[in-house]
Amino acid sequence: MANVKPWPQIIQGGMGVGLSNWTLAKAVAMRGELGVVSGTAVDTVMVRRLQNGDLDGTVRRALTHFPSQEIAKRILDRYFRVEPRKSNETFMLVPKPSLTPSQEAIEIVVVANFVEVWLAKEGHNGLVGINFLEKIQMATPPAILGAMLAKVDYVLMGAGIPREIPRLIKDFSEGKEGFINVEVIGTDPVKLTLDPKKVLGDSLPTLVAPKFLAIVSSDILASYLAKDETTRPDGFVIEGHLAGGHNAPPRGKKFDENNEPIYNERDEPNLVKMQALGIPYWLAGAYGSPERVADAIATGAQGVQVGTLFALCTDSGLSADIRNHLLEEIKNDRLKIATDAAASPTGFPIKIALLPGTLTDTDLNLNRSALCDLGYLRVPFLNPNGRIDYRCAAEPDDMYVRKGGTAEETHGRQCLCNGLTANIGLGQHRRSGYDELPLVTLGADLVGPKILLQEHPEGWNAVAAIDWLLSSV
């Protein structure tokens, strides 16, 4: 069992769709550090596990502990397949996030976040967190409610300015209706509310507020969030531009000949100012080595957040064939990581592994027809008829333009929702016969994986990664 410390030294990054799954988070938490599950598209992950037969029974085991067995039964009745889905069958879809979610849509998000956190926390007293993207605003209230029902210890959020999350967590913990204001293109934000009592009725237990860590890229944003009690987090993860996943755009707004952002000293956080805030912080982005952990602590940080080492470990949700391919490329110095300014529909730069056999292969990418059937990154906008509609820059160009977007905004976009889902073996099979291909995101610093490969030629687990990271502390 883990000995729980006041603050963890290692935060395992909350990566991708199901990459930071419950097995990884549990392994990290049991080692005494902060294990983090990804809350992104976790409703899709859960129902696809059920459609594949839930062969190890873990989802169904977690569902027996959900406070409302009536809700749990509805989800099982709709999605669980006693006879697992065949490989040439399409997955049933969950409702897309929207400003007017149905009761079914709310329940699926609440339950899925509960299941992932509950499984990560099962059987130990270590710390478990959940990571969300601020850009996926419409799913946030039910997702946080579900995680709190499972007694999550930490909520982490980046890819935006998460100013409303401390208040939302506080309201839920007090049994109140919570809300966030969702940005809508062309009009004022829309208030999206959720009343836990209306979701669970008499089954609603007392909720305990988890700690909240805001993932930011600069001391300026940290100072802004810290100045008011309603926006102040319990801590910050200061994530530099070498980190995997989404990165903040460069402040200079300059790009090289490959359309990769050019960062300079203006993009580096001022750690003296961070210390002056008096709020715990962790450093992220190329801090995946014992020396860098020691460096971070020497600056006054509690520790570091590390992603890539854990993404590549045997406990993560990454498909074994993709992991082995990545490790082979790293071992032979062939793997390149691009900071793609166009790939993400969010408009944020994102780190993409240039891996043959994935969507970064131009010829394979040309075989894919654009569509938006998962919709996690679509954004609401006011159409000319005065109604709110939704669009995503990775949907078909003509459709996006008809909805008021520009063709330029679609150039180079990738469907992250489907690509990241394929990374964990849950990619959609299309009726046309096309199977969604992976799109792998990793951090730019591959020194740590190369060293661990020398020590563990067949791959390493989460505990081995933590032991190595803390070897100089």
C-alpha cells in the first residue's frame, strides 16, 4: 500500500484518450505518487469496452458500486454485449457533447468518469487524479461530478484558462447546482448548469472536494488565476513547450518553414514569480529524468509532471503493437516528434509522433474521409438563423464552410478524437471497410525512454519509471 504524502513528487501525466487509463494510474498511486486517469472521451472508452464484452469484467465490477444502480442498469442494457462485437462491426456511439444534453448523455459521462476513477482507486489508499481539457467545456460538469462520486483526490485541467473549476468543485461538494460559462462563437457565453440531485436523486452521496491543479504555461496566467479566491487553484503544473499533447501557442506567433512554432525566452515561465505566489507548483515538459526532477525541486517546485515515460510503459493503455513500434524507432534514433500548429482543431499546437502506419503517413491519411462523429472538439456558434449549432475544423471542409468557418481553418486538421481512440485499440470500423488509424502524441524529450530501454530492453512498467525518476532525490 502507498504511504500518502502531503504532496506528490511525481505526477503521472493525464494523456490522450484512454492512454492514461486506470491500470496506469493505479500502479503509480500504489507506488506513492499521483496517478492520473484521462477524462477525455472516457464515455466512449467505457461503452466500447462494454461492446467488446468487458472480458475481464472490470467495467461491470465498477458499475456495481455506482450510487444509482438504476442508472448503471440502463447503461449496461444499452451497451453491454454478452457476445462481444466482431472486428467488422461498427461501435455504437455515445451522444455528442452539447449545450442541451439529454439525460442519457449526462448519465453516460457521469458514470464513465466514476468507473475510471473507481477502478484506479480500488484496493489502496494512494492518490488518484483525473485530467480534463478546458477546451472540452460542454462535458466538464458531468465529468467532474462522476469523478467526485468516485472520491477522486485531484482534478487537473489545461488547454485553456480553467478559471471556473474551483467554484464548480466547491458547489458540487456543498450539494449545490454547479455551472460553467461555455464560449459560443458570435454571441455571449451560455451558462451550462448541472444539479447533482437531479442526476442521482436520493442516491446522491455526500461529495468531498478534490484538490484542483491548473495546468498553465506561464507565470502570468498563474498570477491571474491566483488573485481571486473563486479562481485560485490548490496548485499549478507549469507546462513548457517541450511537453507532449497540446502546447500553448508561442507568444511571438512565429513559425518555421515546417509550420512549427518558434519558442523563445518569452515563453519560459518566471519561477521567481511562481514562488512568490506561495502556491505549490510542479514543472512539466522535458522533466523526465532524475537530474531534471532534482532541478525542479531545487527551484522550489514540489516535483514534476511526466508523460512520455509513462505513455510508453507497459501499464498504459497504448496498444502493444504501437508501443513496440515506437520503442524500436526510439532505440534506433529514427523517431521524430513534430510540434504541429495545424493538426488540432482546438487551434493549439500539438506534439505528434511521425510514425509510419499512423495518420502522419501522408498516403494513409489520404485514404481517410473527413467526418465528425465523436464531436468532443466541436465548438458551439450562433448561426444566421439565431440558433446555436456546432462545428469542428476537422469535419468535411464544405460542411465547415457552410457553418460559417473558413476553408483556411481546415487546412492540415486531423481528427484527434478518432485517431487517439485508435491508439488504445478502440478505433472505429467504418461500414466502408476503413478502420480508423492511430495518431500518436508524445513529448519532444526522448532521452529518458532511451535510457530506460537500455535498462529494460523489453519495456518498463510504471514502478520502474518512478524508481528511476526518484533515484537522485
